[in-house]
Amino acid sequence: MHYTRTLLHPDATEPMPTLGLDSTSLSTGEKHQWSVQTRTLHGGTQEGVQVVEIDNGKLSFVVLPTRGMGIWKGNCGDVRLGWDSPVKNPVHPSYVNSQENGGIGWLRGFNEWIVRCGLSSMGAPGPDMIVDNNGNALEAFLPLHGNIANLPAHTLSLEITDSEIILRGEVDETMLFGPALRLQTEIRTAFGSGALEIVDTVTNLGNNPTEHELLYHVNYGSPLLEEGASFQAPFKQTAPRDPRAAEGVENYNQYDAPSPGFVEQAYFFELAGKRGSRESLAMLKNGKGDHASLLRFSLKDFPCFTLWKNTGGSADGYVTGLEPSTAYPNTRNFERTKGRVLELAGGESRTTKLVVESLDTKKAIATAEKEIKALQKTAKGTVHPHPISKFSDI
């Protein structure tokens, strides 16, 4: 069995169709009860947001084509994947002003489980030098985390095979006399699997070289995040981002219950990876140790990693973020001085892969922990008590 359907296309004269497919209406020979549904949200700031709900029989998740192909929320069995943001529903990009509040307006739409930051810039807001339409150097202010999360897909298609569901989308971040970047994404999940795979290709559509940054904010609240939850990853070194993070460095990988008034902390990592492939992994485990979420990626794709802790009150956004990236989420200007900002030549493409897997047995978690420990034996694992100049602008 092989099913394909175009859901969005630049030449289409009709809106995205309302689609309802499942294992009873489309036989794949699979024993799992799966489904794919599409719809468009209405009311308030979610008006017009397109939604694709995918359920592979074990893992379900909701993709938002209108918001850069981000993944709003998910479930694996009874375990929720995502978090409780003060922003309750998906926000249409037309209601997000990235320059608001000193350049952190991106947060007006921030409530996804998995959200991309980029494509031409990401990280902290701040000034940077660009070239204007007359070829002159010009200081410009780059807001928090770039544009990709607030750009709608112009192309969307669905493929269902005997073994998996594949959703493909294209999102353009382009302008005259500026970056012309295209994101082509494949979000894949096998029937009955607890994992999804994101394969992203970013292409410079222009003739001239252009800068490129990409970060994945993979965010968790309860029930995975709770008092006694822990973070694990094999690392060569880690350091707090700033003096505030240094206050909690001794317990950087441990979590407390919701604490109203908590001010965020972030830790920058140089991870250890397998020899050759440089494959690495990072895991968040709940307090009881019977559920976890595991990220797998190559350090060739994402050489930098950030752990974000924001364990404030439950109503204020009790959340932690596991963030593989091409650079650290400082200002682009600072990252450029460290040689971490990528440059794509005219027509050049770069492809990355991220696997996010839910582990729901102690045996599976123990296997992942064993793998992390084996990689950790290859590295010293230095924890710096204060920010270091390699990672932070100090």
C-alpha cells in the first residue's frame, strides 16, 4: 500500500482540505490503529492556524504548518509530551511581533513541544551588522530566535506506506537584498513506534553566500518534568550561561517542583559522541524513573547543546528545554566571533536529522543510560562553576 496526498501547494486555489484517514478507511496491513487528521483552527489568535494530527498507534503528535512546521504537543500512551505555556493555543504568526518588548516578542507564540529557531539567526536578541540594499554596512537589531517558527509552510504533503507516516513541508525565509533560505522538512514516524524523526534540509536559494543558524527547542513540562526528574547526556564540558545559571550549577541536571518566581537558568554543553559518526544523545527522565524522552542526533549536524531550566510556577510555564543546535543561543554577532555561525554558498544545502523517542519501560531507560555512560567514559566531563569565554559573552 502506498498513499500520497498534496495538502498545500503555492498554485492551489483552495485552502488545506479537511482530511480524516485511519486504519479502517485505508488498510496498510498494520495491526496498529493509526490515524491522520487535518483541520483549521478558529477563534482568537489561533484563527487560521492549520493543524495536522498524526497518531501511529502508540505515539500521537500535532504538527502546525502555519507555524513553521513546529510540533505543538504529543502523547505516548498516557504520557503527555509538551508543557503548559501561558500561551494556551497555537498563535497565528500575524499576531506575533518579534520586535516587541526589546526583541522577545517571539515568546507571544511560544507553546510548542518541538519548535525550530532560525534560519538565518537564532538565540538572544541583540544588534548585528548586515549589508543594506546599497551594499553598505548597517547595524540591525535581531530579535529572539529568528523567523522560522512564525512563517507558514507553502507546500505540504502526506505519504503513508506499509510501515510509516511521512509529512513533508516547505517553508521559505526570503527577502530581497537579504537571506533567501528554504526549509524542506520530513517528519516521519513508524506505526507502533514511540519515536519520530525530523529530517530537515536548509537550502540557500540565492547566488551569494548567506549565514545560517538552527536550534531545536524540545520542551517538557509535567509529567516528565517533576520534582526528582533528571537530565543525562555524555559531555566533554559544560558551563553556566551566566551568573544566574552559576547559582544552580551544582544541581544543573536535577529538577525541583514548581517554584513561583524562579528565574531561568541555562547551561551550555560540548557533548561527547561516538567515534566516526559522532552520534550523541540526551535524555530527560521523570522522578520515578519509569518514563523518559530521548533525543538522538549527530554532533556533525548539531555540535552545540543547551539545557534550559525554567521551573517557575505551574501557571507561569514550568518547563525545561533540551536544545541541540548549530551554535549556542547567544547573539549572532558573538557566535560569529567564535566561528560558530554557518555559511551556505549560493545553492548549497545542509541536511540534519533529529530523533525524539519516548521510553516507557525501565528496561529501555536503563539501556539508554548504559549507552550514555559508555560515551561518558570517553570524555572527562568537566563542569565549570562559572561562565567561560568559549561559550558565553563574559
